[in-house]
Amino acid sequence: MPSKLPFHYTTPTGERFEVEFELHPDSVSAMRVSQLLERLMDTLDHEIGILGNTANGDVLQALTMALSLRAGMIHANPEVTGQLCKDLLDRALKSVDNSRRSHDLSGHA
């Protein structure tokens, strides 16, 4: 299993992220992680586009609530799943902090 997941994402405003996400050592399928992440981001962009003015904090809060629900669905010690979520979030945040970001220039030359 690769330890990094290369992922490219362009925001609706045109900002591009080139991220090498650090995968958890027990990840089963980097391809499935990539597919799910792509679908999640597409769905978020679509829904925010429909809903209109949506605060970033509200989006983050909804995502963390979804994460907690998924963790709660796992039949395991809540301390173990809670720590796993914290570890995964920390890895993902560090990966984005180290990402390459760019924005297409616009205008006329």
C-alpha cells in the first residue's frame, strides 16, 4: 500500500491544491480513498452552490459531525475510534499545510 495519496483539487473559485496526503498504515485501498474524497468534494461544491452563502465554519462543523457519526458506526471502543479520527485529521491537515497551491491568473495580457 502506498504511504502517500497524490490528490489534485480545484476549488470553485479556481484555486488549485496539489496534495500528497499521508495515508494511515492500515489503509486498505488508496484508490477507494481517492474516489470517496473526490465524490465528497464534488458533492460539497454542488450543495454549497445550491445553498448559496454558507459559512466555512458551518461546513467544517457538518463535516466533523459526519466524521463522528461514521466513527460511531464502528463497533469498537469509542476511545480507539476517537483517537483514530484525531490521528487521521492531523495527518490530513499536515498534508494540506505542505501542499502546493496555485491560482490561475485571469485578465488580458
